Amino acid sequence: MRKKEKSVVSIFWFRRDLRLEDNVGLMHALKTRENVLPLFVFDPEVFQRDENNRNVQVGFVYDTLLGIKEKLEIIGSGLYVAAGKPLDVFKALMDSYHIFCVYANREYEPYTLRRDDEVAAYLTSQRVEFHTYKDHVLFEQNEIVKDNGEPYTVFTAYKQRFQRKLNQSMVVAAVISTYAYNFLRTLPLAMPSLESMGYSRVEVPVPPRKLPAGLLKGYETDRDFPARNGTSHLGVHLRFGTVSIRKVTALAMQHSDTFLNELIWRNFYSVILWFFPRVVHASFKPAYDEIVWDNNKEHFKAWCEGRTGYPLVDAGMRELNATGYMHNRVRMVTASFLCKHLLVDWRWGEAYFARKLLDYDLASNNGGWQWAAGSGNDSAPYFRVFNPELQAKKFDPDGEYIVKWIPEYGTMSYPKPIVVHAEACERALARYAEAVKAKA
């Protein structure tokens, strides 16, 4: 029997760009080559499981891929979904297809950079071209640096250069629809179940990917109050690219400087991680690795479960555990409390958030935790300590957010504070001062 010839394809590798519109890498793939086969890989290094095979993000990604698959099948194409190490997936694809080129949008985390180098080396050995493009951020790598070529390490200076370079041409959408006929025509491709790939779904609410009408107009005044619907809830959509950063930035440029500022922080942390990959496991400011943490496991457990006796902290942790989300202001308060009131290593808290947050993003999560711990890219000194009681009075004055998540608040069932604020603050300042002095 004659051996069936393999189809000639180019592959577009979806990663943090799960959309069929305004996608730079996909646009280039479709523009330059017919028979584009879309691919997604559930990489176990990206989607790490807990002891019960759970990952809070896989359900969202899986459902998004189902939507993409349905749209592709309407036009007679399909989506190839696999699980495993990407290099192994590409080796298997080489057995099924004659691959001409692979296209993808760039990523900037230490693991994904190593992974892409590994895949690129293999593809090159097979005489397959690997093309990558900027899509996840507005400015990458060396695009915003000091005049001497060194990276900015303080946000304010970075922001000023960012704003000078930002213009309307940078937020123009990448056109896809014109080239849709270049998708590979194929019979529907079977999509493996989450269970067959070794994952258990975590049921958490998924926010809409559109900004609520009028939200940006009140963003500056409402965003710090957790009981209000004042934040965008776009974190997970930006993390996985179900919405384009160009589209969101264009809206911010038109309606809210404050919201644009938050997007600049996101870009800043991505660049910091690219320039300084050591921050994944070490303090950006080396002196802070000299801190002697208490790392009291009972205190950490109480913090995780929302039983510290500090209502705003506990409400935030219970919101996180129940929904996979925590309000941005409360994230700062809970993180500061763990590091400075309880003297628990920020890496413990960062890892817990990584497991629980639907919108977990390594660069932003790491940057936010190091900011709260005082060890990161922040010009403010280490002796900034959030007072959780004052934060509650200022940003939840009627206790609406607290009562929502702590129904027993104000009763004998609610625990007493596990530390005294003034004493804990004094202890933290002394411990930080010792570390800074030892490194000087």
C-alpha cells in the first residue's frame, strides 16, 4: 500500500495570546504562508498541578480553546491541542506533518525563554524556521532603557520614558480576518479532555473580558475600595491574551491616565523579569536576602486560611481562596502583613498566590510581592508598613467588604489578632535594619 504523503503546514503556536483577532504572530503566519495549523500545548511547567492534579487556570484556558476551536471549525479549519513537553509535541508533529515554519509570539519568563531556545534549536536541526513577534507587551527587552543602554530599575523614570515613546500607531490592531482563508483546511481535530491530560478543573468565577461601561471614568476614585466594582478584572485576560494589550491600552489612553499607569507597571515588571531573572528566587535588592525570617508555620497557615484576626487581611485571603481573585488594594495589604507583621518570607506568599490566583502572572506577582516586602523595584524605604486596621477604615469604611467574606466578624467566633500591630511593626523594622546594615 502506498504511504500517505504528509500535509505541508506552517504552525502558529498559541501561548499567551488566545484570540483570533489582533494577534501579531498569527497575522504574520497567515500573511506569509498557506495551510496554517494552530497549536496549543498544555505545558506542565506552565500549568503546574497541586497534589490533587488541580490548577486554577487550566479550566479558563480549556474553555477559551474550545471557543477558538469552534470558530476555526466554522471556516473548515481546526485546532491541534496536546499536553506535555513542547519539544516532545513538536517531534510528534514532525511525524504527522511536513512543517515548513513555526510562528509564535514572544514570552519573557526564564523558563519560557529556555523552552523556546530548546524548541528553536530542534526546529533548526530539522530545517524548520521559527519566527517570533512582540504581542504580549507594548515595549519589550531593550526598547525602553537609559541613554547608556542600562535598564530602568525605578518605576517613575521608566514610566516617563514609556509615556514619551507611546503613540497611537502602537495600539493599532493587527488585522487577521483578511487572511483567514490561509488556515489549514482539515476535518475537526479531537480535543483531549482535561482529565485525560492529568488535570482536575477548579471551579472559580471568570470575569468578562470587556471593560464595564463607564468603569474607566471612575477608575481613579473607585479602584482602591474593594466593596465597589471599581477595577477592570482583566488580569486573567491580559495574562492569557484573550484581550489584546493594544486594545486595552488604546482605551486607557482615551479614558484614564490612572488605568494606563497600571498597564505601565505590568510592562515594567515584565522587563525587570527579562533583565533580572534572578528575582524569581532572590530579592532584587540583595541586602533583603539577609533578612532572618521567622517563618512561623502556624502563622502562615492562619494567614492562608484568613484567620489572623485582622479583618481586611482575612477578608482578602478568604476572597482569594473562594474565587481565585483578590482586590488589588487588598493584595498589597495582605502581602505586607505576611512579610512585615508575621516576618514570613515573601517567597512563601508569592508561591501561595501563584497557586490560587486565576490571573497569576509571574512577572506581576513577583514584582508585587517584592514591592510589598520592600525588596524590589521601589524607591520607598523598607520601613513602609501598611496598618491593616487603618487601611480598612480608609478603604472599607462601612465594613461591607469585610462582612461579605467574614460573616462571623464582630462575634466571639472571629479570632483575636495573632500579633499586636505596634509590636510586630517594631520587630519588622529592627529585623530589616539589621539585614540592610549587615550588607552595607
